[in-house]
Amino acid sequence: MMHFSKVLVANRGEIATRIFRACAELGIRTVAVYTEQDNLSLHRFKADEAYLIGEGKGPIEAYLDMDDIIEVAKRHEVDAIHPGYGFLAENAEFAKRCQQEGIVFIGPSPEHIQMFGNKVDAREMALKAGIPVVPGSPDPIRSVEEAEEFAEKYGYPIIIKAASGGGGRGMRIVPSQGELKDAIERARSEAKSAFGNPEVYIEKYLENPKHIEVQILADYHGNVVHLFERDCSIQRRHQKVVEVAPSLSLTESLRSKMCDAALNLMKKAKYSNAGTVEFLVTPDEKFYFIEVNPRVQLEHTITEMITGVDIVQSQIRISEGYALTDPEMGVPAQEDLFTHGYAIQCRVTTEDPARNFMPEAGKLVAYRSGGGFGIRLDSGSAYTGAVITPHYDSLLVKVSSWAMTYEQAARKMLRTLKEFRIRGVKTNIQFLENVVQHPVFLSGRYDTSFIDNTPELFE
Ligand code: ADP
């Protein structure tokens, strides 16, 4: 077993701070990297050391610059790099480069990143593990005729997905045959420019599914546990907005089937570190695999709240070589793991709901957050005087609430959102308040169409 003395986080914003906190609690020294544009970003000041990267480069390119980041890591004798989510987190090449340089990449192996980074390969892996996948083409689509054949077979509407897509991008719904040819051509060219890989495949577009995902932890010794599920059905245009754990709409038998399926898949794949297996669940209670995210996710917080397991610390310990069964890990055996109460997470963003959720930039003239018992805040640079730049994503703060019952957790969330005072930059807080007090939200029985089909939320 190793013990890391120093960890570099190749990321910014709230997730960088989240990881620094985990390191600090484990007695590990922390290193931040930041760009010129992030000169005043809080993550820079939350680490023990901080180094400027990507001088003269674009704000995003800088955080994607493997050479630069590895050079900083080597110069400052870093043992391991945590990539967070986004940026280099799902870049197999980066994980490999770290390995070659003798730096531990805190995440799965390059092979696993590769396998799950390609959704077509991931579907094949799921099928091998005996897990139902959304009906669709087994391989990338080679021609329009082939696409037509599959679409005919599964029936419209269908969804075209980029094999290397992610983050809600690279998907296109095709309602009928007339639009297929054009959609395939566009999807391919978009996929090439956005993800560097033109491969697209077809899935049947399921009507009103729920998005349910299972959190997994796996070590290098063959131990795998699941930390139950999150319900991420509250989405706007296929992007998660509010997440809930555990789900209110799963029967106990469906829950255990899905958790077992996720476990089996990750065991079969010989996966290691934290990962999430995502499923869609149809109204007739059938579940279908969609993808694996081989990294920590934004919504990991709510799983931590209902299980008590620190997922980021677990990632670090696993990378140090600890077994999940080691008492120091703080991860109970599967049969001793249970969920306690309910947790809800809202993604507060600097977006203007009145202008179609356009990201806003500017100075936070005032910033006061909510808080209190059962509230957790994970923020990047949210403070009075902070400048929100247009260079990065618009996530301002993740607000998570926890309580013994779902209703209490929802009321706590509403109360906390109402306590926020943010001036200078528009946010989606009013919109989130509308969501968490809506009767459908309170019933716990929502699917991925809820936001898009509920116009009163936008008032
Ligand atoms: P990404 O990797 O970009 O997040 P996913 O494959 O995870 O994309 O899908 C994101 C969301 O898109 C899902 O949660 C769901 O709302 C919707 N979606 C994806 N595939 C389908 C499908 N076959 N039928 C219906 N909705 C889908």
C-alpha cells in the first residue's frame, strides 16, 4: 500500500475544492492548477500550493493541456493526480501518460476509460454481462440505409447518439423517417467536431423514462460494492438539474435488480475506482442500461449523505491500494450498507431562466447562502465580489439537503433556496424553488419529461 503525500487536482471550481477537502482530511498535501482567467477563482486558494498553467492559451485548453499539467506535477513531486469530472477525467491518453510518468491517476485504468468512453463498446459489455440495453444498433451506423433498417425495426421515434458523446451533448431525436437522412449526416459531423469521433449509433427513443443511476466503488482486490441509486430524472433538455437519492419510485425488487445489474457489470469488466452505471426505467418498470460514467459525478454528494460513505476519499484510498474491506476505508460491507433518509441536490447556476437559461457573467455584488441543519454546500467561486467569467460552465453552487423523509428534505431545500441572496448576476434559484415545491416533484413520481412538459415551472 502506498501513502500519497501530495495530490494535484487537474480541475477547477467546486469539484477541485471538494477533492482538496478529502485530501486534507487524509493528511495529504494539495496542489491546485489555475489559469489566467481563474486568477481569482477560489479553488486556487483552497490548496496548499497553486501553480499557473497554460499561459497564453485559451481558458479551456489550459485545463486540457496534459504536458503542462504533468510537468507541474513532476516539478512539484506530486504522487497522484485527481482529474475531477469533465476536462481530462475521461481521457484515456492522460491516464496512460500519468502511469508512464510514475504518477497515479486517481480513477479507473486507461483501458476502462476507453471501454466506457465509447458508448457502443459499453453497450456490448453490458450485453455480455446479461444486462438489458436500450434496443438499438449494435455497431456504429455506417450508412443511411443501415440507419433506416434499424429505425424501421425499432420504430420511430429514435435517438441518434455520438459514440463518444457526453454531458447531454451529441444526441438527436428523430421523430420520423423523413428526417433520418439529414439527422444522421448532421449528427456525424457534429460528433466529429465536438468529440473527435464521427461514430454515431441508434437507440429506440423511450417515452417518458426515469433516469436512475447506481453508484459503484471497486478496489484493486476484486471487491465491488454499490451505494444504491440516484434518481436524476429532473432534467432540462437531457441535462440533470435536480437529483434525489434514493429514488421514490422504485419498488424494492426493481431497486435490488438494478443494483445487482450494476454490480455484475462492473465485476465482469474488472473495474476499479468509483463509477456510475446509468439506466433508463420505462413506465412498465423495465430497466435498460445506457452508459457508465468512469469518474466521480457532480451528484455524488447525495449518495454520500444517505450512506455516510465519502466517495472522494474512497477514490483516493482505492488508488493507494487499500481494499474496500480495510476498516480505514470506512466503507461497510455490502450487507451492512443501507440508506438513511433522503437527500436532494439542486444545481444553482448563473443562468437567466427568462432568457432561455443563457449563462450570465458579471460581478456577484452580493452573495449570501442558505444553510442550517442537513444542508451541504459545494461551491466553486461563490462569494461577494467574485467575478463570474464567461469562460467556464455556469455552476455556481450545489445545494444538497438531507432529512429523514423526502417531504422534509424538499421543505428544507425550499427554505434554503429562499435564504439565498444573490445580486449582480441572474441565477436559476426561482426556477429551482418552483421545481421543489411542485406537486409532481413532491410525489416523487416524475420522469425525464417533467421539466420540459411543465411550463408553470418557468414562471
Ligand atoms: P450523456 O452521456 O450525454 O449524459 P446519456 O446517454 O446519459 O447522455 O443520456 C442523457 C439523457 O438523455 C438521459 O438521462 C435521458 O433523459 C435522455 N436519453 C438518452 N437516451 C435515451 C433514450 N434511448 N430514450 C429516451 N431518452 C433518452
